[in-house]
Amino acid sequence: MKILIVGAGAVGFNLAKQLSSEKHDVSLVESDPTILRKIEEKLDVFLVRGNGSSPSTLEAAGIKEVDMLLAVTDSDETNLTVCLLAYWYGVKTKIARLRNEEFTRDESILRERQFFIDHIINPNRITVDSILKVIETPGATYVADFVESDILFRGFHVPPNAPIAGRKISELKEIGSTDSFLIVAVKRGDEMIIPVGNTEIKPEDNILVLIARASLPFFLPMVNRRAEEVQRIVIYGATSVGLQLAQTLEQRVTVILIEPDEDKAQVAASRLTHTTILHGNATETETLKEAAQEPVDFLIGASEDEQANILACLLAKKQYAKKTIVLTNEPDFVPIFGSIGMDIVINPRLITVSSILQQIAR
């Protein structure tokens, strides 16, 4: 399949890398020459320098012959324009990354008229959905769903007291039915193991599991002897993701939102009706004491300052939070964060790539 990608940032690069490895004919448009030079050294794809919203640039990239267009620049307006042009060039499938909620919410006029876009991917929305799935799945460290399927893909950390710890794969039927789940990988330190019948699940392992949606409640006690209900969540950062999370969760659990910028804190207070807003920094002792008057199940580092997110999560993990979730926009940081004590690391750019690849696979 011939695929044209407009935008060679982290999302565009990773899409081009994966799709070219699958033997698709990939063209990539980018205006920044420095980015293009780096990509030229790493990927075997057709590169075109220029503005993706320019018809001449798109024609140079072969838009008249492509089967699919992926508009993934950092600009919503550019992505909209690219998809509009692709429509008039007769491109069959057009996928756009759009951040603006006015373009992507269910009641949006754009969703009704589609603006000649076949699929819209909103990074903030899918990031929030991923965090919610982690919160709703006790013990989960990784979550992914197959499109329109009842099969889930989940990652779990195995605590020392888990019923599954110390058991071989072949022995698991003694503590629960193995017909509805499959352990496909075991991560032990830096080693990734493809398990067989005599593979033993050890304490502190991380396992990746394929499981039927209906069987998830029965599987969870195997990795968490005491799966406690989430009652209290602290969110650091009144960003788009932070606000959407708070709005979704505040009717279910106690939510505390910490924001260091006074203006943003006031905006959050006007939008959130059941969330406690603290104006302060999550790395400051007084703010932490106020937020942690009762036990906290999750602290979520969702501010725009990644260093502050990391420090807040580390302090919270040491002092009062049972688990931490940190957001990072740098794909290379994901494995590093796991090694320094972050429970769950979420990268919106990689999640966006995964979501787009799911749409392509359909």
C-alpha cells in the first residue's frame, strides 16, 4: 500500500518506521531540513521537504498515487488543510491527528460533516482513556485494546504475595481457568522471556497477558490478592489531559488537582465542580501535606513540565501515593522512567502512533 505521511515529528517518524518495516511504500513530508537529515540516516522512505499544506509539495510526494494519507503535524489547521487537499486528489483514506476538542468531541459539527477526514485521532482523548483503563484495572502497568474486539492486552506487575507468583505456567489452572487468558511475555529485569509450560512466574516480574474482557475480573485476583478500590487521586497539572481526567473522575472518586499557575488554577476551579483545587507545586512539602491528608491511590504527573512530573511522582511514591503515573512526550524516556521507580509511564505520542496503526490495520 502507498502511504503518504505529512509531519515527521515523533508520531510521523514512528509511523514511517513501522509501516516501512511492513513493506508499505511510504512517503514522508517535512518542512524542517534538520529533521529530514536525521530521518534520511535511519529510514528507507521517500522524503520530501516542504509545506504539507502546499499542493505542489503534496504532488512531489506522489499524492495522486497514494492509497492513504496520514496528517500528523503539530498543527490542527495544517492537518485539516492536508486532508481537504487529499480529498480533492482522490485519496481513499485520510487520517488526521487533531488536538482541539471543538473538532473532536461527539457533538462537534466537524464530526458530523467529517471535513473529508475518515478517522480523527485526538492524542489528549486517547491518553485520558489509557489512564482511565489503568486506574480501572487494579495492578495494571500497561493497557491496550484491540479495535472492536472482546480481547484485551494488559500488563501487570507481579507482587511477592500474588497467587500467581512462584507458579509455573502449566500450574496456573490450579488457581484459575487458563482458557480465557494467555501470558504472552514475561519481563524480568532487562530480559524479555517468551513463556512455555515450565516457565515460572517470579515475584517482581512484569507479565503481558491476552485476556477475554469478560474474564478480567476473575484474572485480577491472581496477580493482586487484595485489589483495593480506588478512592483518592491527585492530579498534578491543569493541562488539557489533567482537566479531562478530573472531569471524568470527580463524580466517582475524590480528586485533588494541583496547579502551580494561579490563572490556570482559577480556570480549573471554574470548570470542575467536585474537584479540590490546590494552587501550589507538587514538589513542595506544604502542598504535599495538604494533598495527602488521607491515603492517595494514584498521583498522576500531567503537567507540561516533565521534570516536575518526575520529581512529584518520586516524592509521592516515597511519602504518600500507592502508585504513580507519569506522562512524557519523549519516547526514548519511557524505558528510563521505569527503571527509576515510576509505576506507569504513558507517552501520548506513542499511544497516538498505536491508535493510528490500529486504524490502518482495520
